[in-house]
Amino acid sequence: MNAHELNGKRVVIWGAGMEGQAAATFIMENAKPATVDFIDDKSSPEDEKNAILARADIVIKSPGVSLYKPEVQALLARGVSVTSLLNLWLAQPHTAKIIGITGSKGKSTTSSLLLHVLHAAGCKVALCGNIGTPVTAINLQETEIAIVETSSYQAATLSQPCDIGLVTALYPEHLDWHGSVKTYYADKLNLLTHSHTKIATPQVISAAMEHHLTLAPDTLFMTKHDFHAEGTTLFESGQAIGSLDNPYLLRAHNLANVYAVLSIVRALGKDVGAALSAMADFKGLPHRQQELGVKDGLLYVNDSLSTTPQSAIAAMAAYAGRPLTLIAGGFDRGIDYAPLVIYLINRPHIFVVCLGESGARIFGSLRYLGMTGVAMAATMDEAVLIARLHTSTSINGGGVVLLSPAAPSYGLFKDYAERGESFKKASGV
């Protein structure tokens, strides 16, 4: 659906946040609907919302509104078109290459690293989407390559094509929105369905097969035969292509992001060796394993972007061998914390401070299994104070206090950024 198809229609924008506001601006500039109404689940009275939806021809749904809400399903059953700002934006005439990147883990780092290397190559490239910049802030007529970090919410309703689609990882997440793990995975994989060049990591293939989901036969499966590292030397198809002189990216979980970026660079027909060289000065993302500094012998690491057990495990693994206290927990989406609990039970030297609803679940599981090095905290200040008291400063280069929540921030903080800033303030570094 393109903007002209809104002309003369009764349009409803569902969601009053950044995406809804961007949708309103886009419609004003590109279409002439008969009416435009706004509804929001938090502020619109239920009877008013239902009355507006009852007369809608087209609904532009913000990502936070679940596709599986009964009201949305009723609209679809009635034949009402339910679309997204992303679809309207992609439907514009353009010559830009569109690269969609999604995944339960790694999509932000991969998207930002790809932006970094394409900038270095002299491309007119922009990054938008779930990373914080609305897609409509990017003029596709003036852009050579647009990288769209795509959430599972956005991928679920995607109907317009991308030139390249990448899925970095699949782990259970956002079950309150998608309803089940299988549906969540299928919605993520919808990005590949609507991409001309499809790229998936080995972990994605395994997770899809486990839930009886089929990937298209033309999907490019990344393997060690494509890219792999031996020390700092990277190999493509068995041939050395250069050195990765960036300790941050040489961490095991970040190497997967490096391989993904190089796979996209290759698909674009760009110089893979030059891209590898450009990675040397990539600094990483704020709130993603961000080393804030050392105070009183303790290194404080802000990994507030972590919302899954797997991302927290990856963050802890980066500091293996050092005394470590993990601060974890937040909003409870009902995901399975068994992988995190098992990891921690097998590493009793790690002290754990738990926050929030999911933190209470983690705390209960660890105590039930006999772990004593675990505590609950009511606030970030209290969590950091407890961590400071339980982390050694004199072994193997000093201890690490790691905020890697394995959960969203809702309920305790406005967003991951506020959570990360709260940790930084409490640490005093």
C-alpha cells in the first residue's frame, strides 16, 4: 500500500507515540484522506476507540499495538486494511537499496557496524527504524543505502520488499505481543519472506527448524566456510582477508555480528577487505557492554540494552575469569529464564543482584537451587551498593559490576537509556 491509496479514505492512526506522530506528518505531506482519526490504548476511552475503529477504512498501526489484539484481528476479519508507517515509507518510489536487519540479539550492533563500514566506503547511507530514528526522517531520494533496524513488531506486518534482509538470532522474546515463541520466530522471519537477498545465521536456522518453521530455499546460510576468525585474522572462503584490530569486536558474540556485516557488504558488491579495515575504530553502542570506567578497583559495565537471557550470558562471558556481579531483572514478559539460571548455577563465583518482576523470578529460581550469592534490590542505587560490597577488587585485574538485565525496563524506568543512566549515576564513574 502506498500513500496515494489513502486518498479519500477514512484513516485511523493507532498509537500516539513517536511512530504515530511521524505517521501523521507523513500523511499530511503525501496523501489526502477523507478523515484522519487518532486513537491510543493508554489515553482513548474504550467506547470512543471502538467507534472510531468501526468506521475505519485503513488503520496505520504503531509497532507497540499487537497484531494479535482481538480488535486488530476483528479489523482484518472485516476486510479493513491494517498497515504500518514502515510499509508506507517503503512503498515510495526510490532507487535506494533497503537493508532490513532484525534479530533477538545483535541487530543494533550489526546495524550500527554496517553503517560505520559503509560510511567509511563513501556510501550515502542512513540508519533508521527501531534504533530510534523514524524511517520517515530518511529521504529515500537522497540516500544510496538505507539500513532499517527492524523490530519483531515491524517485521510481523511487513509487506513491502527489502533488497537485503538479515536475521541475526532467534531467542524467545516479546511473548506478550506475539503470543507464542513460534509466532514470534515466524514474525521475525517475515523479513526474509519480503527480501530479495535473504541472509540467516546458523543459530537462526537451528531455532527455525526446532519450531518447524521453513526458510525459503534461496536463503543464504552463513557458515564458517563464509567467514571465520583465527586470532585476529579473518578468513573468507578459506582465504585470509585481513586483521580485525578491534578487541571489542573480537569477543565471541560480536564476531557473529562482524560476519553478518561482511556478508551484507559482499551481497552489496562492496570491498570486504576495506570493510574489515574500517572496523578497527568502531566504538560500539551506548548501553551495549559499554565500559563506563573504573572506580575503587571495580569496572562498571552498562549493558542496559540486554533484554534476553542470551544477551546477558554473552556479556558475562566477555569478562570470564574476573570477579563479577550481575545486576539483572526488570519487566516480566514471561520468557524462560532457565538458560540464565543454569549458566549462573554453574558459576557460583558470580554474585547476582535482582531487580523488578523478572528479577524476583530469577532470585526465586537461584535460591531454590541452592545458590546463596544472590540478593534482591528495590532500586538501582541499592543494587549498585550491594554489588560494590560483594565484588572483589584484587583478583585477576579487579572485579566487574555488570548491568545486563535480560529484561525490558518498563515499570522501573522509562526505557533502557534511562536505566543505563541510572546505573551510571549510581556507580559514580
